[in-house]
Amino acid sequence: MIKKKNIKSKEENKWEEKVVQIQRVTKVVKGGKKLSFRAVLIIGNEKGQIGVGVGKANDVIGAVKKGVADAKKHIIHIYLTKYLSIPHPTYGISGAAKVILRPSATGSGVIAGSSTRTVLELAGIKNILAKQLGSNNKLNNARAVLNALENLRTFQQTANNRNIEVENLYL
């Protein structure tokens, strides 16, 4: 007999993965140059869970598999508002890449570029404005967005930190 709970949980956790970048890299060794591939991947379930991973291997398929495994190790959970946006503006850094994320009006869509857009869409955010500053490195920009999303706080967390009720938060 099949339990309905197991079927539901499998349907709920459908992970979508997108390859952001594949680079052919070389290493100079005694016998010449050794070729390998580096893949940068983003996985998300469009319900507030997102991860970024990197994989290196001698072939592209192996690099992608390693990237997916790495991304699953680095999954974070974010809280979305009822308008599928973020609760407040935030800032993230990774290396030289800096990202500013701001909530946007309903219906405005994801206003972002490059890997920043991919991360936000796979996280399930529908209304946001993002700006990349500093580096154009796709991996560092994706990690900077993850850093910014980790810095988000819910209204309840903010109220608890201030030892007040949520209703009195803006008084």
C-alpha cells in the first residue's frame, strides 16, 4: 500500500537546476596542459529554498553532477512575503561582488541581471529589484545574492530581537 504522504512530499520537493556557467580550464603539468571543466549551478524549488554549487571534472557531465551535489550541500531557506517579494532591502557581498536587493511593487517582476536573476527566480521571488556592483564574476554574484538572502529577517524575528510585539514594530 502506498502512503499519500510520501507521494506529496516527493511532489513538493521538485528541484529545478540551471547551469549558469561552464568554463574550460587548463592546468600546466610536466607533460603539457591538462584540460578540465568547471560548472557553476543553481538549484531551487521556487518555494524559498535555493543553493549555489561548483563542480570540476574532466568532462562537462561529471562537472554538472558534482555541481548539483555541491549546491544541495549549500541550500538556504528564505522567507517570502505574501506578494512573493522580500520583507526589506538587503545587501550581500562575496569577494569583490556586491549586490543590493530591494522589494518591489506587485507585478514589476524580477529586475536583475545575469546569475542574480537566475538565483532570485529559482528561489521563487517574483517582485524584486536587484543591482550588481563591483565584479561581473557569475559565481561571486550568485554567492553575493545568497549572502544577501541569508541576511533577511522576518517581522517576527525583528520584533523578538527588540522584545516587542509585531503590532508595535512600526510605532
